[in-house]
Amino acid sequence: MTAPKRASQIELTATSLTCERDDRLLFEQLSVHVANGDLLQLVGPNGAGKTTLLRLLAGLNQDFDGEVLWAGEPLQQVYAHYAHQRLYMGHLSAVKRALTPIENLRWLTSQWNVADDLLWQALEEVSLAGYEETACQQLSAGQQRRVALARLCVCPAPLWILDEPFTALDHYGVTWLEQQLERHVTGGGAVIITSHHALQGIHSLRQLELGSVHS
Amino acid sequence: MSLIGATVKRDLLLAARNPGEWANPLMFFLMVAALFPLAVDPDPSFLAKIAGGVIWVAALLATLLSLDALFRADVEDGSLEQWLASGESLYGMALGKALVHWCISGLPLTLMSPVLGLMLALPNDAYGALILSLAVGTPILSLLGAVGAALTASVRSGGLLLTLLILPLYIPVLIFAASAVYHAGIGMPYNGQIAMLGAMFALALAFTPFAAAAALKLNLSR
Amino acid sequence: MWQWLTQLYHRMGSPKWFYELTTPWIPWLAAISIIGTVVGLVLGLAYAPADYLQGNSFRIIYIHVPAAILAQSAFMMMAVAGAVYLIWRMKMAAWVAKVIAPIGASFCLIALLTGAIWGKPTWGTWWVWDARLTSMLMLLFLYFGVIALQRAMESEDASYKAGAILSLVGLVNIPIIKYSVEWWNTLHQPATLKLTEKPSMDPDMLVPLLIMIVTSYVFFALLVILNTRNEILLHERKRSWVKQLLSGQE
């Protein structure tokens, strides 16, 4: 396993991606390139393959033809390094309902060994400061989603891959997340995101449309 | 190791918050053992002969009860996805989960077994063998069980299917363990049986996490 | 040689190649199965001498032993085919593994039933906890597990992989289970007879047995090929060669 050339350099290149599911061609000969400062939004109708492509780029899905390179190396060969540089958030928030927000956040960020006081600050930022003794099952869906999103405040990974992160968020949560994304991208990070929500306030937004390929 | 360690910690914390997870199988263990004297014959000389076997069968059933939930919640809430996303080895994760399962299942069963021994008129000489056989045997049950739990984590009402898959694999453990307890009870040596259990434990420890890791990946949706 | 092997490997993965290759084999396999069974059974039932202890009831071994051998071999083949799918994603291997499971289970069941029928005159009961019968029963449970697991998985690919993983775990366990059951059985020996061992057999008894064993393998191959061909037709039904084949037959 080799290390990528520079730790905070983002270079995710995918070429000739072809993916089939249930005898349906999702996309064919697709190319994706993501570097520092990019915010790539995957758009398309339901079932177009946005989540499939997202998981593919995150390294979770190997059922495709084509090549994905991280800093010039095949993704699977540098996966452990890539996993440290990349934060993936899927549909499911991985929040355990019997635990409090801080306990959940500790688990969610254990890979990056984040100190507890930073975690408390993160919870404060997502307006969950007063819930030390509350188990997450007593929180609303939006609040549970915010526990998972609190990771974005403390995680040092430069590349974010987020699947429908705006789900269940209220108006304030949406605004907060948009600000986080913008801040991250202008600071040199990169984001790949799927969302039905129309993103506001993002400057270097690129969109990739799926669902225009018919089998 | 950090996500694996954090998962072990988190699961133990969850078990502490939800006592039913470990207490219910223990109650079941006790109750199943109590069924035998009621159903057959409470005469101590009869019970003494079957005590070791009955306790072990009850331990098997109690273990199977707690296995279904091993990975199900993690699959359903996205934790499994995060494990895979973390780049940390699924082999280690499976081993960690089996360890947690043993802590909340096998270990309490082992500690509680003398009580069942009393209920079933276990010969005095057999208590040592009982505890030893459970201490070495229940980890094997957790390790093999993790494979079955990983295979059936996405299957609706997979608990029963899990039982069908795992029971044949448990037979050797049952045979040697129950035999150790019986032979101890009649004053005969039982080192060979315990040694076999030890060998099976080593084998399971080395190989089952591979199977469990491969099976875990099957639970990811596309 | 190496080139031939790689060529063979690629060809084996092609359903069409397999289908076309095996088409002329079927009548031959069927013929051998029928003739072999008739010859083996006639020799075994009519011409082999009666066993000095068991009389004529031992003759059921001509069905029991081949079925038992096949049940075990089939499990091994199923596990190997499953492993091939896990490693190389060869669909043909997955279909073969899937198809072997119920066939192997049937042989296992036949072995158990004939074993029970053998038990009645020999030991006086329908079921005995004899080491071999008990191991066969465990094997049947393992088969049931694989079959049930494959039916329970949602996606086809997951069902093949799950079946493969379980078969491999089961395969490693089969010798352990057999050893533990035999060990257990020696502790709990019934006071009555043991089954006749093959090596001490009279050649007149042995020859029909060997014929039946070989014939059973041939019959097994026939069943596997027929069922695999069905899987091929089912999965490749949208391909042109299948459409041509089926329309050509009408």
C-alpha cells in the first residue's frame, strides 16, 4: 500500500464507469473528476443511480466496470489511506437510539481520534448542546440527523461524500449545512453530494446529471 | 483499531443500557434447565447423569437466542456501512463483535452454570469441568454464531434460519463439552475433551472471522 | 499447456459452451446410469453371497453406500463450486453449486432412509444412533441450511455468495463433526452388531458395490448437467443463442 503524494491534496478521478443493476444500464462510460475546491452535485430522478455512483466513488461498491483512482493510484489499493481522507455519510445516520448524542458522536469520529471538548463544541454548533443526558430515541428525526452531521465540524477529512444529507432537517438546519459546505469548499476541501434540495449560496457548484442513459 | 475498539465499547455500553439483552437469555437458560426435572424425573440419581448434557443444551439454546440481534441493528441503522467506509478490517470487526457477544452471553452463562448444577443434582466433581467446558466452549459458540448472524442479518425473521444454519456446526462442541462434564462426574479424566475444545476454539478464532467478514458484506444494499 | 488451461477456464465460464458441449452427453450418461444400475443391482441382489451374520438384509448397502458416498462428495463439490464463484465470479460455478444442493440432499436422505431400513432387521429398530447415521443426519442438516439460506436472501448474487460461505464453513466442519460423532459413538456402543466393513468384503460382494458407486456418480453427473442446463436457459433467456435454440426446437 502506498501513501498518496500530499495528505490534503484531493484528486479523485474516475474513468469509463459503467454500471448495471437488475439488467438496467445505470450509466455508461462516465467520467468524474473531483479536486480541491469542488462541489459536485449528482442530480437525476429517483432510481437514476445517484446513490450507486456515490457509493462507487466512496469505495463501497465494486460492482462496476471502469477505474477509480485516488491521487493516481487505484482506489482499492490505497483504500485505508483513502478512508482516512474521505468522510462518507449515507442515507442511514448510524446513530444508536439508546445512546446520548455525545456517545454517538464519539463512535462516529473514533477513526479520527477527536478530543471530547471539540465534540462538545460540535454538538453546540448543531444546537444539541443541552442534551447530555438524553438518549437519541427521544430526539426528533431531524435532531438525530444533526448528531451525525456534527461530524462535519470536527472531521479532518478533506473529501466529503454525502448522500441526501438534508433529509429531515428544518430550515435552520438546511441553512447551517449549506454554510458548512460552502466553508469547506472555499477552504480547499471537496464535496460530492446527492440531494433533491436546490443548493443555495454555493459558488463553485458543478452538477452531474444521471438518468439520461437509457438501456 | 480505533473504530473496532470504539464499536466494542459502544456495544458493551448498549448492553448495559438495555439489560434485557443479556438478562433475558440468562432467565431462559435457567427456565429451560428447570423443564427437564419437571418433564422427566426429579430423582437426583437420574438427574446427575443428564445434568451436564442438559445444561449444555440449555446454554446452546440461550446463545442462539441472543445471536440474531448481533448484526441486525448495525445493518439497519447504517453502522455496517460506516465500518466498511472506515477502511478498517472487517475481520477485526467480526472478532470484536464476537468478543462482545461472548461478554454478554457466554460469560454470564458460564458464571451462572453452578446454579443450574445445583438444580440438576450435578455431581460435585463435575463443577470444575462444567465451568471449564463452558469457559472454553462458549467462545466457540460466539465465533461460529457470528458467521450465522452475519449471513442472516438482512433476512426477515432470520432468527429461526440462523438456528438451522448453526446447530449442525455446534454439535462437536456439544459432544465434547457434555462428555467432559459427564466423565468428571463419574470420576474419570476429561483432559482429552477439554483439549479438543481448546483446539476447536483456536481453529474458530483463526478462521471464522474471515467467513463472518465476507458474509457481512452481503448485507450492504446497492 | 498453460494456454490450454486458460482457454479451458474461459470456456468453462461460458454458459453457451457448456450447454452445447453437454447436449450430446446426455443420452450416454442416461444409458450408463440405467445399465449400470441394472447390472449392479442384479449382481448385488441375486448373485452376491449372503452375509454370514446378516443374511440377505445387508444387500441394501448397494443403495445405501453409494448414496452416502455421493452425499458427501456432492457437498464437497458444492463448496468448491461456491468458492470458485466467490473468487472468480464465474456465474456457471454459482449455478452448479445451487443445483447440487437439493440433489446432494436427496442422496443424503436416501442414505438415511436406507440406513433406517437396514437398521430394522439388524438392530430391531428404525433409528439407531450409529456413528455413520448420525453423521449423515448432521450432513442433511447442513444441506437444509444451505438450501434454506439461498432461498432466504433477497438478491441472487447474495444468495450465491451466502450459500458459498456456508458450504465452505460446513465443509471444514464435516470432518470435525464426523470425528466427534465417531468418538461419541465409541463411548456409547450398543451391545449389538456393527455394520459390515468394506475391506473385509468378499469380492463377489465388492464388485457390484463398486459398479453401483461408479454408476451413482454418473447418475449424479447427469442430474447436475440437466439442472444446470435449465439454469442456463433461465438466466440467458434473453440472449440470441437461446432464442434461436428454443425457436428451432418448436
